[in-house]
Amino acid sequence: MTHSASSCFILLILLLAQLMTVSGQAPLSTLPTSGVQLYLAYEDRIIPDYSMVYASQFYNIDQNNDADNINDALWCQSANTGTNIGVWYYPNGTEVPLFDGPFDDPSGVPEPLFTKRFSGQIALARSAGLSGYEGLYKCIIPDENGVNQTLVVGAYTDTGYNNNDGPDADPTMQFSLLSTSRLATPPVFSLSFNVSDGPPTIVSCSVNGNGIFIELSRVIVNGPGSITRVTVTNLREAGNYQCTVSNDRVTNGTNNNVTAVNSISSLNISVSDTPTGLTATRLSTGLAHVRLSWSTVSGATSYEVYYQLSSNTPVSAGTTASTTINITSGLFRGITYTFYVVFYGSVSLPSGNASVMLTISEPVVDDFMATLITSTAITLTWSPPTAVVPISYNINRRCRRVCGSLVTSNSEISVSSPHTSTGIPPYSQCGFNLIGVYGAEIAFLTADHSVTTI
């Protein structure tokens, strides 16, 4: 073989070797033993969820020619060793195409991004520029228990990354009560706010200047704008809340004289004033109808009312913006109830409760009597029942002659005290029942009262 031919052969071997190695292979040593993670091979770094990277940090080849020949894609990894797991999504929510060929297939690969699956991981490979495709990318991959987990990374062009001045958080948080009952002590609530212009990698919160441990959730709420909804849950105390949001950037946050700064969202949570002057009164519209009334609380927007039987769980009777409420269902006669009222505002914890007890007793008239008796008429008087006054009274009358057996009956409707029952034959023995009318219900207010005409 001539020298020239030998040189060409060596060059060909080197070119073939480069072609065999330039695409790189999947990383195996970085797979987690539990859970899921993001691995940025170009930087040889496991990055936190909601981190921020730029285009020149991930590829579809082994860009940095590391000793292990690892493909420099962005890897979504799991302790689940399945070979067909994981999906990557563009910021607009559509799926990044899955590719079965080589990372650097000479016949072409999808652009600007594609994905490839390997045992326990799926690669997000960049084959072209990211302009027009910047934002929050989402990987959904099952963990070792088969439960899908979501990982998010913000991917930007180099220029977009360098000029980004940090995430922007809504200046004011939104309050949401989590307790199923506003009587809960203490009430449990959440605070939420949107973050734009980059992923919220780190969220730290304080109340009245003191750092607190938080339970945190982050959810992408619109893909094209890459806005994240951050919710801090299971909070329990009033005070001035502040949450600081920042990015975890793979490289320094200061580039081209643009400094990536933190952003703060805050809200002052107060405790509402307790309603006063709570009273419970019976209504004539039903035998177990109750009206609750209380004094106005300054700044009140809504009140919630509860009733409780003995040691049972309190039951909500509804909400109202008024200082009165009528309870016309759910209550029963012969039972003692405790009624509660709490006030709550849009950014305040529920107040302490005002309470009052009431027994739903049967209405009874004790002084139903005949005050004037003639041969053909009887005058009856009575006082209203103490429990609850009816809308009106009816009287049922049954009479028979002293020496006879025929009984005549009649009803006298909407009467009042004193009432004269007429048309009674002389020497008749009559029995009277006083009936209270309570809307669609009636109550017998007295036992049978017997009177004889002269």
C-alpha cells in the first residue's frame, strides 16, 4: 500500500470512528435509585425541577466529547427501568415527537426537538434552534411504583436566557379556605399566585418575617405564556405572608449586565371580628322554623350559619350577606340545638363563632277556659303559647245533648281570644280543642276541654 493510500485509509478510519461516537449513548450511571429526576448531560449535572437552561446546554449529539461518550440531550430519568416510558411536551402542550432512529441519523431527524426512549429514561434532544419554541417543557414519566410524575424545565435561546431578569410573581396572592367547615379550629387555607417570565425553581415563604415550612404545588396554567400557578397549602395562622420566587440557573444568573433577581408575592391575612348579639327565635311559619339575628360586623361580606345537635358534627344552614337568616328545614321538635354564626371576608380567616342554644319545644296553652256559659253559647279565652305563637287559631267543637247520644261536630276557623262559640243546643255537653296553625302545619295546643251549657 502506498503512503498516500495508507494516509487515506487512516483518515477514513478516524472519520468512521467519529461518526460512530459523535451521537453518544444514554447515561446509565446517573439513573436514580428512587423517584425521578432531570439530568443535563452537557453540564454533567442533575438539575432541580423547574430549572432554567439555554439552547447551548443540550443537543442531539455528544457535543462535549466526554470520556463516557454520553449524548448531551436533556434526560428525564426514573428508577423505573421500563424501556418504553416517558413523554416530553412542548410549552404549548403538544407532544414532542418520539424518534426511533439514531440521534444523528444521516437521513434526518425531527426539528427543532425530538425524544428518544431508553431503559428508565427519555431524552429531549435539540436538533435546531429554539427560537419560537421557548418556554416550560414538561416530562411525564412513571416512578418505580408506576405512578406518573411530572418534571418541568424552562428552555430558552441563549439570548433569551442571558437577557432574562428572573421570574415575575403576581404581587398579591389569592386566598382560599381549605377547611370543609369555617368552624374548624384552626382553619386551614392556601395561598396561590402566578409566576411568569421563567420557571419558579425555588419558593420560600415567611409569615410576619419568620420563615415557615411550606407544602408547595406548581402547575403550568398556560403553555405558550409559560405561566406557572404556585400554591402554598395547609397554612393555619393569620399574619403577613410573603413568598419569594427565584430560578435555579445552570450558569450564573448575571449575563450581559442583566441580573436575574428574585420576585415577591405577598398578602396580609387577618382574622375577622366575631359577630355579637346573636339571638334565636321561633317562627310562626312552621313548628321547627327558627330565625337567627346578630349585629353587623364592620367590613362583613358573608356570614355562615351552623346548627349542632348535642355532640354531633355541626351542619351548615347556609351563607348570607344579611344579619338574619331563617332556617326552615332540617330541625326537629323536642330537640335542643346550638346555633353558630361566623363571619369571613375575601382575605381573612373566619371569625370566632357566636353561639346560642334553643330548644324546639312543643307549643302548649295552659289557660284555655270557658269564661261565659249560656244556654246556647260558650265564650272561650286563652293566652298564646310561650314556645311559638301560631299564625292563627282553629277550634274543633263536639257537642251532644245531656240526655242524648247524637254528637255534632264543627270547626271554627281563624278565631281569636276571646271567642264565643254559638248555636249550641241547651243542656249540651261540649268538648273543645284549640289548634294552632303554623303555615302548612298544625299543633293541638290543649287537651280536650269539656263544658256544659245551661
